[in-house]
Amino acid sequence: MKSIAPFFIIALSVGFYFLYISPNLLEINDLKMQRDQYLDVLDKTKELKVSRDAALADYNNISIDDINRLNKIVPKEFNAVFFANDLSAMASRHGLIIKKFDVAKSVSDSIDPSLVSDSKSFYKTNTISLDLSGGYEQFVQFLKDLEVSLQLSDVGKLSIKSGASQKSEASDSPMTFSMEIYTYSLN
């Protein structure tokens, strides 16, 4: 019987290894890999937190004047009265007369929200139709002022009509400038 006991213990140990230790060892290795992944994620969140704090500190260091200038470039809401006042001031500085000022309903206002896909636009485009009367050089100066103004705007369409009749070629007759201006606001 003494000779069978060591073989029985060895067979019992091998059986115990294959039935209990080996499956648990695989599970332990899987759990170690998951732990390493979680530690990587925690490290990345710490890096993101540092980046977020730095960005927040930079944001808090922006002066009130700069924030007001940024709000003028792309305002939260489009105010047609203020925009018309700015255009009128620019036009009068250059001796132009505003004949017509129309604000078209923006495209994003007229779309049913249920039809819009998940990718929403962060801004709204406002279309302004404008007719001006005056000289060509004054109009060029007006466009230069419009280009450097803080309100972000694009000239979409432009047509120029001569004010002189075909029979009389008077150089001092005013021209009519019809233009479509696109300006932007946040939603």
C-alpha cells in the first residue's frame, strides 16, 4: 500500500490541476488584462483632466473685451436692427444711400426639427438683401469696410446697374448696387 500512495497523490494533484487550477489560472490572466486596460483608461482620464484644466484656465483668462468682440463676430442671436444700423453707418460714411434692406428667413428656422438628422449645425445663416445707391469708388470703400468689420459676413450675390441712361452718359449719375449678404449667428 505504501507504493500506491505516492501514485494516488500524484494522480490527485494532476486531476486537481486540470479541474480547478488551470481554469482559474486562465480567469486570473483575463482579469489581469482587464485590470491593465482599466489602469490605462485611468491614466488617460488623468491626462484629459490636466488638458481640461489647462483649457479652462486659458478660457478664464480671456478678457471681457475679447469676449465681446467674439460675440460680435458670431453673435448668439442675429439682430437685424443692429446689423442694419452698422450697414447704414458704413454706407453713410462713404456717401451711399440704402434703398432696400430685407432679411430673409434663415434656412434652419424653416426646417422641421424632426426632419433634421443627428448632425446639427452649430450656426445659423441669415440672408440679407440690400440695395445701395451711389458712386463706384464709394461702393468699393463700403465693401472694404464690410470686409474688416467685426460681424462675420459674406457677399453672396452682387449686381451693379448704371444710373445713367443710354442716351446721356453722365458720369455723376449714381449707380445701383444690389447685393445679398450672408451673416451668421449661433443656434
